[in-house]
Amino acid sequence: DETLADLARALGLEVILVVGIRLGCLNHALLTAQSIVASGCTPAGWVANRLPPPADCTVENINALKSRLCFPCLGEVPVMQCVESELVAGYLSLPA
């Protein structure tokens, strides 16, 4: 009967929106951001996750999201051959 939004609220956790940068990401990210706020959760920020194959308008999509989302971009994660938490963390600027 409960969702992860309920859990985040109950634990007082902020939510980080991870956006897979591909076709349709603008609509998906904007709707998800609205849902985060409407559910009563606190957004900490968002992360641009670049996915293979690179889209023609990757930079334009990221810039559009930076100007349209009401919370900060915490970083851009490039396409990686081997995903390791330490490598990903180097691309992020997370609040303390």
C-alpha cells in the first residue's frame, strides 16, 4: 500500500532524480520532478546520466533540464565501460 515516496518522507530523506539522457528525457524528467514535489518529498537535486549510444542533442537536453528543473544539477555521469561507485562519485557534487 505504500511507495518509495512514503518511505523517503517517513525517513526524512531527500530525493535525487537520475535522468537517463536520451529521447524523451525532458518530458520524463519534468513529470517526475513534479511528482516528487507533489508527493511531499524534498528534492536534493538531479543527475544527468549519459547513456549509449550518445544522442545528437545530449548537450541541448542537459542545458534544457538545467534551465527548467527547479532544483540543482548535482553532476553529469558519462558513459562508462565499467561502472564503479568511486568513479561515479567523482562526477557528482553532493550536498553534505
